[in-house]
Amino acid sequence: MADSRPDLRTDNSSEREALLRHARALIGTSLAEIADGLGMPVPIGAVTTKGWSGQIIERELGVGSTAHGPDFAALGIELKTVPVRTDLVPLESTAVCHIDPVAIAGESWMTSYARQKLSQVLFVALEVRQGTTSVGERHVAAVKLWSPTPAQEAALRADFELFVRDYFRRGRAAEITGHLGQVLQVRPKARNASERRAAFGPDGKNTSIGRSGFYLRPAFVCGIMRTRDANP
């Protein structure tokens, strides 16, 4: 596959447009084709493929190392890859960020890392076609650069404040289940049960709970992906 990476040495507006053109040019392309263009092998097996799809798209679009903050730091844009059905319905929740159970107890929505990560997101939908067995057979189906509308941000904020106010600040984080939250949910984010994080207990004393993170619900992301761009 030809190297179509844009030259991002102009102003931010030009960089943003170049990034969008590059991402949209991938529509219809399989991950195997993209990986081949990058000189990378396609992994085999369910375990080793977890996270590989996102890494391939990151590599293709030029994401550098970002320990904290958006993937495209200069543009303030976060990249999210989403496995979808042919009708753009996500097959799983979309990870937003890890949660620090102690730090989040003192945060507001306006100062939160979750809000920072969701301020501007480049969603890349990867179609998982029926009958395919290799992750390399996934195709880029759609690309959407999104920022929350006032109504969407209000919904995100309401869920965030529910988790912080009623659970993390009250030492009840261990009681959170995936059923809570209308558009934003908290789910385990650890490789095994031994991965723990410091937290407050119900009595205010220090304890530890399993690692967790914020996730966007599939229906919420589906609505984003199906929305027609005002300026395609």
C-alpha cells in the first residue's frame, strides 16, 4: 500500500484536514492491506489480536507516544477504533480512559480527564464481516471526527457525576456495575484480578479495588457514526 501519510508541518487547520483526508482514504481498505504497507505481520489468534487493530490505525495515521493526553496532541484529537457490524452498530463498548479511584473523587466534569479525552474524537469504524476469522480481514468502514453536542455533553456529564458523587466519593466504587450510566459506563480494565488500585472504602479508610475505566456505550457511538457530517 502506498505511503499516504500527510505532511503535518503547517497550521493546525491544515493538519486537521490532512489527517481527515488520510483517514477517509482508508475507507474500504482491510487491516491486512494497511499492515502490509507498514511492513507489519497480521497476528493469528484471539488473544494476540486484542488491541492490534487500534495499533495498526495509530501507526498508519502517525500517532506518536502519548502517555497522557489526546493521541494527536497538537490537534487535541483522540483516536478511537471501533469494531462494527455492516450497519455500523458497534460490537462492544468503546474505551475512553483509565480511572484513578482516589483522584477522581476530587474532580468535576469540567476538570476531568474523561472530558479532555472526549472533547474531540476521530472515530474509525472497522467492519467485522460475517464469516471472517482473521483480524486482518476487518475493513475501514467509516470515519467520523466528532465533538459532543450540548445535549451529548450533558448526558456524558450526568453519568460522570453519578459515578463520582454516588460511588467514588462515598467509597462505593466496588459496587459499580456495567448497568449504570446511560451513555457512559464504568467497566473493569485489567488483565487479571490481581491488578488493583488504591481507593477509598465506605468508612473513608484506604482500600484497593480492581482497575477500571470509562467506556462509551455502543448505542451512543452508533448514533455518532450514523450522523451525517455537516461539512463532509
